[in-house]
Amino acid sequence: VQLVESGGGLVQPGGSLRLSCAASGFIFSSYDMKWYRQAPGKERELVAAINSAGTSTSYPASVKGRFTISRDNAKNTAYLQMNSLGPQDTAVYYCSTSVGSGLWGRGTQVTVSS
């Protein structure tokens, strides 16, 4: 049972990245998925959530209109499309779901810098 994030990296301000979260070991299509981020010295922040069917999403004001969460239940993968990135988006990004007592990936680093 695991989640594996990928797609992070270094991007210039104003740029875009798409993160992926590959799930295995559980019935992916039965669970809501969430993306969080944690910047150095800051608390972990929820940045996107999607229901199990992919029909409902939610975002905090800090990323609304810039980030889009989606999922492909046939591929057991969730995505986070991030546009108009700024230095404030620099963080480690994690995907998570409520399998068991809570399942987290190891995270992928996103650095926004010129």
C-alpha cells in the first residue's frame, strides 16, 4: 500500500508543473485524494482535494484559480496541475488519502526561483 509522488523540480516564476501521485495496494477509486505542501519552517497546508469519483474538487484561496487537481481511476493516479507559480509555492508536495490510519507519499520538491 503506497503513494508515490513525482513531477517536482525547479521552475521559474510564472511557470507550470504537473505533479503525479501513483497509488498501489488499495482500491484507488474508492478514496478521496488530497495534495498538501510544506514549506521550510511552516506547517503542512492542504492545497487541493478531490472526491473518489473525481466529480468534486476544493482549493484554498491561496491556490484557487492556479492549481487543478484531477484523477484517473483507470491509472490509479492523481494529478496536481500548477500554473502561475510563484516563490511562495516553493515546498515539498505530498499526496494523501484516508486508507487505514492515513496514507502519505514521501513527497516531491517544488522550487520556484529565477
